[in-house]
Amino acid sequence: MFTGIIEEVGTISSIKQSGNAIELRIYAKKILEDVQFGDSISVNGVCLTVTTFSKSEFQLDVMPETIKSTSLKQLKNGSKVNLERAMSAKGRFGGHFVSGHVDGIGIIKRIRQVDNARYYDIEVEAALLKYMILKGSVAVDGTSLTIFGVSDQSFTISLIPHTLSETILNEKGLGEVVNIECDMLGKYMEHFLHTRLTNSPKVNNASISYDMLKENGFV
């Protein structure tokens, strides 16, 4: 479990191809202060497991399915990446619940500066857009952000100078790909409601209404 508060920007020091999988080595400092074998680390929002480490680098294996469904396939030597260690039970919870299981990718379609904030319009497929609500939460390349607008094809986020300086989003330009993780609570609620309504003989094939929800214990 992560919070979406990026701790450090690391640098890809090597990428080793192994069939359809890859092996990443990442140069970092803060992340390595208390690293252990098997630790979970979020790399651009993707939860990966530490396999080896030294004083200045750590190594991770990326399986084919992760490469296929995230932006990690676009990494190369020297690429910058957002890093976050798994959330500590005794630490502050400053972002939102982030699992590190990326739902899909988004494409930056528009960037504009408004006073001290930089706005990004990110296009995503409909399957992801349905989870985007005004003032809701989303993780973009592992960064916990608030949604400031939603259109038919995209959602809008706003970054303050601190977030820009502490993450790789500052280097992202038009047309670039970012990893998207939708709000976990919204996904669970949708699944619960869908399962409950589908399996209930009282509401099967019925339209959703206030009275129907009340009768089935939702309100």
C-alpha cells in the first residue's frame, strides 16, 4: 500500500531484457536508507519488488503483463522515475489509498499555466474515465492528485510548484504517456454494488432508483 506522496526521483541505470520481461536497476538515495530484500517500491506508480540492492542502486524484475499495460516499457537508461516506499504503519498518511496496481495509461493532451499552478488534461479510455469525479483522487505516475475537471474524454489535474519540482511530471510534455490508477474506494464500491444488484432477484433486470436502493439496504 502506498500514499501517492513521491519520496524521491530516481534514475534508471540499466535495463536488461529477458524475453518479454525486463530487469531494472535504479540509482537512488533516500529509498535505500532502510531497504530490504522483498520490499515493495512504487516506480512511476507500479508496485515492484526489490530483488537486490547496493548502497546506491536497487534492482527490480518487471513481468510481461506489467510491461504491456503500463508506461514502463518506454523507460531507457537515464530515464527519471517517481519512487515511493510502501506506507509505514507509523507514518503520516498524506495522500490517498494507492495500491500500485495501475489500471491503465493516459495521454497528456493539454498543458497550461495558471498563476502558480500547471494544469494537465489527460485523455483516458472510457473504462477509466468513469471513475474520475470532480475533486476526487487519482494517481498519475504514482503521484496522488486531485481531479479539477472532467470532460467526455479526459480529466484535468493541477500541480503546485512543489509537486512539479519533486516529481517527474515536470518533465512530461504533450503526447507523453502516464500511468493511471483510479481511486481504489470507488472501484470497490462499484464492484460491490454491481455484484449485489446483479445477484439480487428483486432487482435483477430492474432499473436503479432511489426506492430500489432503499429496499435493498443501500440508503
